Amino acid sequence: MERREEQPGAAGAGAAPALDFTVENVEKALHQLYYDPNIENKNLAQKWLMQAQVSPQAWHFSWQLLQPDKVPEIQYFGASALHIKISRYWSDIPTDQYESLKAQLFTQITHFASGSKIVLTRLCVALASLALSMMPDAWPCAVADMVRLFQAEDSPVDGQGRCLALLELLTVLPEEFQTSRLPQYRKGLVRASLAVECGAVFPLLEQLLQQPSSPSCVRQKVLKCFSSWVQLEVPLQDCEALIQAAFAALQDSELFDSSVEAIVNAISQPDAQRYVNTLLKLIPLVLGLQDQLRQAVQNGDMETSHGICRIAVALGENHSRALLDQVEHWQSFLALVNMIMFCTGIPGHYPVNETTSSLTLTFWYTLQDDILSFEAEKQAVYQQVYRPVYFQLVDVLLHKAQFPSDEEYGFWSSDEKEQFRIYRVDISDTLMYVYEMLGAELLSNLYDKLGRLLTSSEEPYSWQHTEALLYGFQSIAETIDVNYSDVVPGLIGLIPRISISNVQLADTVMFTIGALSEWLADHPVMINSVLPLVLHALGNPELSVSSVSTLKKICRECKYDLPPYAANIVAVSQDVLMKQIHKTSQCMWLMQALGFLLSALQVEEILKNLHSLISPYIQQLEKLAEEIVSELPNPSNKLAIVHILGLLSNLFTTLDVSHHEDEHEGPELRKLPVPQGPNPVVVVLQQVFQLIQKVLSKWLNDAQVVEAVCAIFEKSVKTLLDDFAPMVPQLCEMLGRMYSTIPQASALDLTRQLVHIFAHEPAHFPPIEALFLLVTSVTLTLFQQGPRDHPDIVDSFMQLLAQALKRKPDLFLCERLDVKAVFQCAVLALKFPEAPTVKASCGFFTELLPRCGEVEPVGKVVQEDGRMLLVAVLEAIGGQASRSLMDCFADILFALNKHCFSLLSMWIKEALQPPGFPSARLSPEQKDTFSQQILRERVNKRRVKEMVKEFTLLCRGLHGTDYTADY
């Protein structure tokens, strides 16, 4: 395509002169798209071609591009353009041209029946789209006509070619229906028409499939066609003959995949459960595949075993309730269940030797749910039949969860290991679910097996077997309350007897102990049996995640029983931290564990342990602070600083010596003061405060360091609440200096926390007010310089303002606060493209507007500038903001209506007056209706949200279209 051809594409179809979209230009553009090495030229060509496809000239050039002398790429574009015109611009076609268009498409399909297959498919899709648009009135027997026309003997194309072309057309017809943009009422009519028309399709498919002379390619196409039609929810009984033929075709390796797809689609349709007699006839057909399945497994034929398993699971999973209801047929359904059990336990390791067993797991959930949903008497009968099956399932699943030999596992790729890990998680979830069916007997069963394995002297046990049994225990104990189980004490006693010679086994031992941490809290005498194992594992980097997470759980759940072990835990933890055995995230977890542990000690003990624990880090931080005073910031120094600050942060997150009056109340709860003296966290913070300021002085322009500093104080504030009070003045001063030098979102978030907790207390109001005024002034200056590069700061600023209005509206009474500028900046923030920033700004206004009456400066600014806010909201609803944010803008309208009604009723009429505002698609009547609806609704916020959603769809031209389906 030449350069002069690029302009029309950019101008759009409507603006392009007719001459530009010619056959020659389209061919040039296609050549450029396929063969030009320059990616920019390719993109230009693609854009131009997309415009060409929707242009009025497409009706002309499409047919010419289908000429026999054109190459398939060009023919394909012509066929695609026809499909787009028919499917999207049907209303443009005069009714008197329907028949000629239909005849032309039939002619082209007949021609391409012996030509390019990809072009044939696109032409079939175009004719299918035409048929769907004409059915049922303008073309009442569309499918029967298609069959008749292609069976005509006078066609120049050979019989097989015609047959394949017809089957292609019949295959794409239901597929095109599923993806078509037909209005809902038309979809219902066309679906009903197609359901009747399947009477013209199925006999033909049966004949072709059962005819011995039908070549393999035809039979494969028949199966694909059948697979396509059953998704139109054709009654299952009408599919019986074809399903049976598909079962027979499973013996033909060339037809196997297509047969499986057809059978699974037929069985899986939602309506199929109504046809119980047909389902009962299918069970023997499925059971008849068992020999083929076993043979496939024996030969390592994964594709065949996978396909047969899909069929068995489709029948069992989709219809277990309907089949269980047929009590007199319980034995045949049980046989199907056992066949699925074979698929679950298929030999080999997933995913290397088999990929089938994972397909079956959902079936066991479904079957259990259906059994437990019966009334008591029927449930008791089925429990008797299926409890042994589920115990067998547990054995099978634990066998499948076993690791391969170390040697074999060493050859697995990282991707295979990850798939196996996910598979084991799925098995774990299944075992947890099965506990509901089997109850405490399942734990006893696992305990007995583990006990026999560990105490048997007859033969050496494999670590894989032990690990799998423990994994079963862990799966259940993680989510089920096992506090009343009588086998857990025995299990805790067995754990130290396990000979741990392998990382996977050691990991599972750790995770099992972690899963039992709540039980240990109720039975503290047993802690000493397992704690040494956990502390020993901390020194092994390969057990990093499991050992640290288990220690954290024990310290959290059992902290009041750990003081006798505290010195040892701290010493071991300190040792592994100094040796840098663990990665950063595990170091942070370990600090959280120590925070829980120290929380239960006396203050003197806490301070003593804190001193030994964090002194090395303080010294390191001092050294780094000294270094950075004399030299330029060093990236490796920064990493060390952020790491140390992170360790302190995580320690202070969980080090909580206050006690809730009620453990179960929410986070807003105030805590009782600590009776023993100053809070240890505050003592430490005061000691390191100067040091942190020293570090900050060099790294103020580094967001990561500033965030790490703010995180220490933010987490401390959240944990300590009132106990943090002594730190408030100096922290406010430091935050002010930080934010004045380099504004950063993390400083605003910490300011918000301080406002939330301390602003209402008279003693702390002066420093918090001073900080609030300072950060507001700095942020307003940032707005004057251009805030678009700092959406995170604007987001945090809006959240701070909203919090101030919520907790201490008096902050807006200060003469030094420029409320007008704040208001205008918030209106500007409503127009940001970042959704979180817009949400935060909307949140600010929904807090501000209810304060119109009680806070005089707020009332004044709303009266003066409220119309500007309303215009910004209407612009957003009119199409400038994402539709996902409409509820937030509706909240502002609701607040305006509730608290500023007289002003809103005047503003909204004025604002909607200009033509084309907020959208050129709106009529004056629609705008008037919207304003009246909004002004009438001052109570029901949900109704206002619905009105705004309707109005924004009208503004965007989407009302009544498919795009609104999920809105």
C-alpha cells in the first residue's frame, strides 16, 4: 500500500472517499500486511484494512477478491469482509437483496468446496450469519434448504467435496449462533427454529456415520458437526442413535478425539439430566470401554486413557444426582463410580506418566454433595454403600500424592514439579472435603496406617509412603478443628520417631506440626515433643519456608505457654538471622514469630531479649548511617538499610503487650494500658529515632527507604494504638520535614493513621493539626506544579482528607487551611485516568458534603464551587470516566441531593442546558428525565446508582446493546 493510501484509514470509513477502498488498494494493503518487514507499515496496513472491511465499498470489492485467480490470503480477506458486513451491518441490506446475496454465497461455497479450506470456512460462516438473520420468517426452512441444495446431483463438484462443504456449513451454523450479536428476543426465536431444523440434520449425520463407504474425513466431519449441534441443548433422546454411533467410532484411532468431544458435549449439556432413561442406556456403553481403557494404560497410550476418562467423568459428574435417584439401578452406577476410581488411581506419576487422574477430582466432590443432600433414610443407605468407596479413594489419593524416587524426581523439569505441587494441593483439598463424609474415622484410619508403618520391624518403609500419610493428616488439620480428636496425641508422639532423610518429608513434617499448632495451644505439655524439631529445621535453608512458617504459627497460637522456651527460640532465631540462612521474606516472618513470642513475656524480659536481638542491627544501621554521611548513596547500602528497617517493622507488627478486653472485637477497639511500665516498642523506637532521622537525611529522595521508615511507624501505630502516644510529637515533626523535602505517598498514609487514632485527643491535636496543615500546603503546591505525574500522592492525599473529615472535622476550621483550593484540587483529581485516585476523590466528597451545615468553611466553598463539582461528575458520567466507577459518582450525586438539595436543583438544570453536554447522544427530554429522577430520590442510594448506570449507557450509546449484559 502506498503512502497516499494511509490517510483514508486514519480518517475512518465514513470519511474516506469511495475510490480509496478499491480492489487494487486492498490487495496492496494485504501484501504490505503479510510481507512488509517494517512493523509500523504492517500496523498501518492492518488499521486501513479494518476500515476497508466496514466501508460501504466492501460489498463491491469482497466478491472481486474471491475470484479464482487470487491467492488464498486475498480470498480469505474477501470472505471475512462479507461475514463482517452481514453479521454487523445487517440492517443496511435491503430486503429485496436477501435472495440474491444468499444465491451468491451458495455459488461461492460450491466453488470453494474443492478449493482453499480456510476460505470455504469463512464463506460458510458468512452464509450461517445470513441464515440466522433471516430465520425464521424470511427463511423458514434454512437448514433443510442447505441440505437439499448440496445434495443436488447437477453440481459440478464431486459428491465428497459437496458433502464436506455441507458438513462445514452445518458445523459453523450453531457456532455462529452461540457468538452472534442477535438481540435477546431474536435469539429465542432462532434457537427454537434451529431445534426444529435439527430434524433435517441428524438423520443425514446418522446415515453418513453408519455408512460403511463413508471415508474417514467425512465421518470425522460428521462427529464435529454433531458436537456443534448438541450445544444447542438438543433433547438427549434425539441424540441417542448418534451417541451410540460415536461410541462405536471410538474404536477407530482416527476418529477417537472427535468421538470423545461429541460424546462429552452431548452428555454435558445442562438439559440432559431430564432424560434419565437415555442416561441409563449410556452407562453400559461407558462401562464397555473398560477393556479399551486398561489396554491403553498398559500400552502407555495417554491420549486414549484421557479421552475415555473424560467420557466416564462427564456422565458421572453431570448426572450423579439423577442416576443416584434410580435406586433400582444402584449397581450399574456403582460400577461407573468404580471405573472413575480406576481413572483416579491410574498408574504412574502425574504429570509425567499420566495426566488423567486430575480430571476426576471434581466428580468426588459432586458425588459426596449429592449423597449428603438426600433425606436421612436414603442417605443412610447410600452412606453404607459409598463410605467404603471413599475410604478406598483416600488410599488411592494418598498413593497418587506420593513423590517418585529421588533419582526419578531429579530428572523432572521445574514446570513438571510445579504441576505436581498444584496436583497435590488439589488432592489435599479433596481429602479435606472427604472428611465431611468420613469424619473422625478417617483420622483414625490414617493414624493406624502411619503407626503400623513406623513401628513395623518386618520391612523398611519408604519415606514417600510416610510423607503421603502425614500429608493427609496435614490436609485435614489445616482446615478442620481436630482439637477433639483422640489420635492427635498419638500422632504428636509418632512424629519424633520419623527418620527424616529427605527434604520433602522434612517439609511435610514441619507443615503438619504447623497445622496442629492450635491443638498444641490446648495441650501445651506436648510442645516440647515437637519444638526441638522445628528449631533444628530453622538451620536448614532447604526447609526455610516450612520451618519459619511453622515456628510463626506456634508462636502465634501458643505464645502464653512458650516463656520457658523463649530464650532458646530467640537464640536459635538470632543465630540463623546472623548467618543469613533465609531469604528476605522468611526473615520477616521470623521477626513476626519473635514478636508474638515476646508479647507474652514480662516487660523486663522483653527489653532484655529485644536488646540482644536488635542490637546487632542497630550497630549495622549506625555504621551505614556514618558511611552515607561522607559519601554518595550506595545501592548495596540501601538494600541493607531497607532490610534492617523491614526486620524492625515486622517485629513491631506482632509485638503487642496490651491485651484486648475482648479478643473477638474489631480492630477499632482500644486496649488496656500496660501495667508494668513503658511499652517496649516505644522504648526501642525512641532509642533508634535519631538514627532513623540520620539515615533519612541521606535517602529522603528514595521512595523505597522512605516507605520502609514509614512502615515501621505505621505498623507500630496500628499495633500499639494509645501506647504510641509518647511518640506522636516527634513523629509529626519528622513526617513534616520528610514530606516538605520530597512529597511521598507513604508519608501521607502514615499521617492518615495518626489522624485516625490521635486527632480527637486534645493533647495530640496541636502537632497533628500542624502536620495536617503542612502536608496539605505542600500537596496544594504540587497541584500548582502539575500533579499528573503523582497519582499515588493524590490518591493518598484524598484518603487523608476524607479521614480528617470523618475523625476530626475541626481540622477544616483552621484559618490557615485553604478549603477552596483543597476543593478545587479534589475536583481536578476526579478527572485522573487512574481508577484508585478517582475513587479516593469521590470518597473525599462523600465525606465533605454532609459537613456543609456543621463546618462553616465547607458550607461556603460548596455554595461557591459546588456547581464546578457537579459539572465534573456529569462529565465523568457522560463518558469521560470508566463505567466501573459510576457507583462512586452516584454517591456524590446522592450526597449533593441529600445535603444541598436547593443548590443542586438549580445547578443541575443549568449544567444540563448546553446542547451536547454531557454527551451528544442525549436528547433534551432524556436529560430532563434524568435530572428529575435524581432530584426525587433522596433516600434510596441504590436507586440513584441504577439511574446513573442507565444514564451513562445512554450517554455512551450502549443502552440496549450486548455490552450492557454484565453491567
